[in-house]
Amino acid sequence: MTDDADHIPPPAPLTDAPPAAAPGKRKRAVADLNRGVEIIKGYLRTLPDRPGVYRMLNDEGDALYVGKARSLKKRVTNYTMPVKLPIRLQRMIAETTQMEFVTTHTEVEALLLESNLIKKLMPRYNVLLRDDKTFPHILITGGRDYPQLSKHRGTRTEAGSYYGPFASAGAVNRVLTALQRAFQLRTCADTIFNSRTRPCLQFQIKRCTAPCVEKVTAGEYAEQVREAKQFLEGRSRDIQTALATDMQAAAEALDFERAAKLRDRIRALTAIQAHQDINVEGVDDADIIAAYQEGGSTCVQVFFFRGGRNYGNRAYFPSHDKVMEVEEVLAAFIAQFYDNKAAPPLILVSHDLAEEALLQEALSVRAGSKVELHTPKRGDKKRLVDHAITNARDAHGRRLAETGSQAKLLVGVAEAFGLAESPQRIEVYDNSHIQGAHAIGGMIVAGPDGFIKNAYRKFNIKAPEAAGDDFAMMREVFTRRFERALKEDPERAGETWPDLVLIDGGEGQLGVVMEVMAELGIEDVPLVAIAKGPDRDAGRERFFMPGRPPFGMEHKSPVLYYLQRLRDEAHRFAIGTHRAKREKAISASPLDEIQGIGPRRKKALLLHFGSARAVSRAGLADLQAVEGISEAVARIIYDHFHGEG
């Protein structure tokens, strides 16, 4: 994408830049702005009149802004005339101490690189799409006599046919259940399928034709697969017509059992389509993206249509400056949204975008096929977009109401614990283990917008003597957490220091944490331990703070409910992390310890011998008989288990 990694070198140091320090806040701001302008001017001498991407960095090297340009020289020149720029860009220029550049062949390449860098660097002055997880798909596996129907999320490494995306796991699960009723494909894993000797419960409840025990022929099962694929591709009417014809023929032939099965399949198909209440003729594979903006914040709703059916919707709240127009936010959102996924052939949007043709071309390049961006003005497609706008407006209203309620709760938390102002970052800690095994410390984070899940952290307890000792575990967790904070952000310039720390525990846990903080020289982070009341009765919690007697709260206090939610979320996170660690340990195999044995060889060995124990007893000749195991690898495996070499 880049032109031979054509980076523009930095300019020579400026000797006539205005001093950063000046008396008075206003004078300092002007001096910083002038300094930023002079720094940017220094790069103009070497900038080419070519497309590319530029990054504005602060004195710590963090990206403030990532932008693309048809002409780097012309675009960067605009930043040397700050009077014509919005206040937010003037602030950005004032913070800029250096710039980096990458030239590209075309502006489309620059746009693609820009969206990728924004998601990677998360610059504070860009529109940021913070929640961009992959979406689940339905997979019908390939390369098997009896393909499997399953839910899939992540990279498409397995051969087969993928259908989606679905907006949520719930949406894909509902369709999977309906597909099982209608087409009765197997959903079990290959290991279970290959080991069955009699039909499972899915056969009994008529959700599988039991190919594992040959209750259906390969040809009949292939027909089920073909019909399921046709349905997922949007050809449901053809399938229903064919099923209705077959049902009629079976009834006329007095084969009432087959007719009843076909009737049940038709009903299952009808049930799926009954939920498609906003379908539009002519919209087969498309995304509908609509934005609603009010009060300086924006909600973007994305609806997924595939094969003519609605696969659900999801709301997003991109982070952006309050003065940005909705069209600018929407364009930036679309570029980032499709950075890690292919766009469908048609995207219906709620607003006209300034660089629509450029964005459309970039999406087409990324998808490898033509993508059309369209803003409908009338007709059924316009009604689809209006429906999405209504959903965006409703979600925005709910978010504002929740934010307002959250703000009141944080004020209540500040009052309850004697804080100078409402906490913007609350960290909650809990530990989990079973008799000292697989010990885990968990930290969850909450703020004005709710739980900040990308800030959650787990701590695998390292000290052997700490495992099983809650106090020692708490000491290790807090030592590691705040030693790192002191190392990475000693001046607390970022947003990673807590305004309040909650500890799931009582006076003993609080005492340990106070000792750790004193040893580290941290004296101004408020600490609160929250312990359940007598008989672990929720609602009778006791709170412990340094230099203050234990106290409780009104039984029905909203603040108490909020603190209980925080503690329960920390408990859920710690328990879930501990369980995952325990299950991983249980499923670990002795083969994992052998150097050079990856997943593919491990699978081949287990399929050949049946168990890791059988592998450990195998001779050299037997090991070499396994596909993919050479003489050298066989020797490594043999020596590992027999203590040689």
C-alpha cells in the first residue's frame, strides 16, 4: 500500500519557535499554538504533492490525530493557518510536537491506511469506534460426507459455506434452532459424530436425521444440506414450494408419516420468516447504517440483511468531538467499521457523505467486489433507513437516560465515601481459587458510561506461597498493579489511575492494601473494602475505610445497589477467569509439552493412538507410521516420554 515505505524525514530543529511558557493561561495557550504552527511549517519543505497519511504526535510520541490527504503538502499547509480551523483542531495543533508521514499511490490507499491506523492507535482527536468485535456467522462445513451446521466467530480458516453476519449470538442461535427443525442437519462435533453408536436426543426430538448411525443415506443428507444452503441464500420460496409439492404427493400415496415430517419442516420455515417484519423486496445482501445526533453525541445503528432476511441490528456510540457534524462522524464510522470485515454489495446510509465516491471505492477494494453506498430519498429503501434512524434515536435516548442516572449515582458514591468529586474511574478487585489451585486476581473498571470492559485485567498469582491465602493474593495483585502504574504513568497524566478503589473483602483485606500503598508511596487513592453482612446477606453490607469506623447504607439506597453491581461484576469476572484457567489446565495434554508438536501433529497422534497415554507407550516405528510424523519428530516424542536424549 505504501510507496516503498516512503517516510518523510523530520525537519531540522527550530531555533525561533516561541517559548512554551508565558505568564497567564491565555498567553500560554497562544504560545503553544504558535509553537505547534512553527513545528508543522518545518515539515512543509520536504512534503510531496502526493497522497498519503499523516500523524500528529505529542511530546510523549502518542498519536493525537491520523489523517489522509490527496496531497500531503496542501493538507498539512491548512494546519499552519489555525484561525480558519475549529477550536478542537487548534488545541490539537498546540499539543503537536512532531509529525510522521507515509505516502501512498492513491487516495483510496490513503483512506484504507488511515482507518487501519485510527483503530490501531486510537488518537484522541479522531472519531473512534471503540466496540468493533467480530460478528457470528453460520457455517455449513465442507469436505465431509455429512456436513455440520454450526455457529462460527473469527477468521474463516475452516472449509465450508459461511452465512451472516448476525448482529448477536442470540440472533444466530435462534436461526440455528429453526434450521435444525427445518432441515435437521447435525450440529455435533466430528469427534462425537465419529464415535456414536446410537442416535442422540437431537434425533428423538426431530432436529437431526442421525447420519452418524446411517438413519439417512448420504444422498438424502446431501439434499438436506442443499436445501439449507438455498434457504440461507434467500431462496426460501422455492424450497417451500418444493416441500409443499412433496407433502401433497406423500399424502396422496398414503405415506402419512413422511407427509407429517414435511409439514413440520414447512412450519419451521414459516416460523423463521414470520419474524422478518421489515423486509424489503430487492434488498438481498445489504447493511443499513443510520446515525442520530443530539447534544454532541451520536448513535449509529447497523442493520444486517442477508439473503433477503433481517439478521438483526446493533447500536454504536462512536467517540468524537461534540462539534463534529453527523455526516463527518458517519463517514469515519463506516471506514473503521469495515476495516476488518468485507462490506456487502449495498450499504444504505442515512446521510449524504462528503467523500462518498472515495469511500465507496475504498470499500470495494477491501471487499474485492463492487460496493455501492446509497442514500435513498423515497420508497421502500427510504422506509428501511427511517426505521434504522428511529432505532438510533431511541437507543440514543436510552443512553442519555442511563448516563444521567449514572452521573447521579457517582455523585452519591462521592458523598458516601467523602470524595472531593464524582469518580471517573472506579476499580474493583476480587480473587478466586479452589483450595489454592489456579489462583486468579481480577480487576474490573467502571466509569460515567458504565463498565469499561477493555480495561478489565486478570492477575495470574505467581507466588506459590500466595495461592490460597486471600491476603497474600491481594498483596501481590495490588503490588503488581500499582508498581506498573508508577512506572508507566508516574505523573498521572493519562486515564489509567483510579479515583476510587473498591476491594471485595473486609478489614483484613483493607489493611493489606493500605500496607502495599504505603510501601509504594501512594497516599491519595481512596480505598474502600466492601464486606457482606451477617449470613452474607446482600443489603447489609459493611464498608471499611482508612481512619473511619465501619458503616452501612440505607437498605434500598440506589448507591448501595450500584456498589453491589460493581462488586458482583468483579466477582463474576474473577470466577469466570478462574474457571477458564482451570478448564484449560484440565484439558491440557502431555503432548503440549513436546517441542515441535503443534495442533496439527497433536491431532494426528491422538486420532491414530486414541489418547496421549497411548502415544507415550508407542514405539519408534509406531510413531513414524502416523501421517506427518517424520523419523526425527518420532525420536523427539519417544525421547520425551522415555527420558532419553
